[in-house]
Amino acid sequence: MRGDAMQRFIVLLTLIFIAILPASAQERVEHGDWISQFLDGRGEASTHENGMSMLGMMCGDGNCRYYFANGLDCEPSANYPLMLTSDVGALALDAVCEPVSTANGDVMLYWFTETPHLNDAFAKTPVIGIAFPLANGEFKTSKFSMNGFAEAIERMVNVMREGKTQESAQEGNAQEPAREENAQEPAQEGNAQEPAQEGNAQESTQEEPVPIDPLPDQT
């Protein structure tokens, strides 16, 4: 896939992450050569190489993963080796191919795990390179500017954390009325039992008539 076809691929991939944004989502924000934006319950920070390839991080369901797209097809669930070059040295990455479903079919992405060492390499390198091995023994290389990487990641993580905090608070507020109702029910039952108990107490305090012996016969 080259030229206009690759450009269309990257445009399509970008639209995936924009078109499904809910109305209440945070706006897309640019951070140098990176952007941050939010999907339905997920956050994304990403950049691209002149429309030819993409690098980004997606967070959701309590975890984050990096993804890489270069327009090359891959076998779903298969693992692919990547070599990342940075100012802190070369890193070998083990990526797994997973599709992203769209109205126009699946787009294949290479996902790899976030690690502190990888984050440090990204943060300390102005331009990183990713070498992808081809079947003919050559490598397809992509380069990405990391200008704005830290700011995009920070905004995404902070907004996701705030969203989680708000959800927890809303769940707690929703549970409070139910707790109050449950607390009132025993009290009401206790109040209902009090008149009965009082009635029983009154019954027990009434004296039974004492039988009177008849007068003795005086005749």
C-alpha cells in the first residue's frame, strides 16, 4: 500500500477515533506533533508520520497499550517483532495483531504493552524509529516526532482518572437513597410493633376478678 492508498488508510484510521466521539467527550487537543482525544470510555494520544504510519496509546478498562499502524496486513492474534530505536538504546518489542472494526471493514493494528522503560525511552527521545521486518528480509522503518508526547499522555491520563472518580462518586450517590430506605424499613417495622407491644402490656396489667367465697350458712 503506497502513496494515495496509504494516505487514505491513515485518514480512515484517524476518522475511526474521531467519528465515534460522544457529544459529552472532551475536545480533541493538539500538543505539538501529538493529539489527545476521547472515545466512548477510552482515551487516546497519538501522532503520525506524514500520513504514512501512526503511533499512539489507548487507555480503557483500567489499562493502557501502545499501538502502531503502518498499512501492512497482519494475521489476527499473531505476534510480530518490532525494533524501536531511541536515545536510550534499541528496544525489542513483541506486538500482537488485533483488528479495529469500522463501517468499511477491519483495520489491523499492532499492539504492544506499556512499560516504565518504554515510557522513559519515549519521553527522552526527540524522534523515535520503529523497524518492521518484511518477508523479503528487509525492514520497513517509520519515524515519529515525540514533540508533545508527554503533554498528550498527561492530559489523557488525567481526564480518564477524573472520569473514573466521577463515576465512583455517582455510584456512591445512587446507593445512598437505597441505604436510607433500607435503614428506614426496620425502624418502621419497629414502630409498627410498638402498639402491639403496648397492647400486650395493657392486657397483662388488667387484674382478673378474684372469686368471692359464699357467706357461710348461719342457720
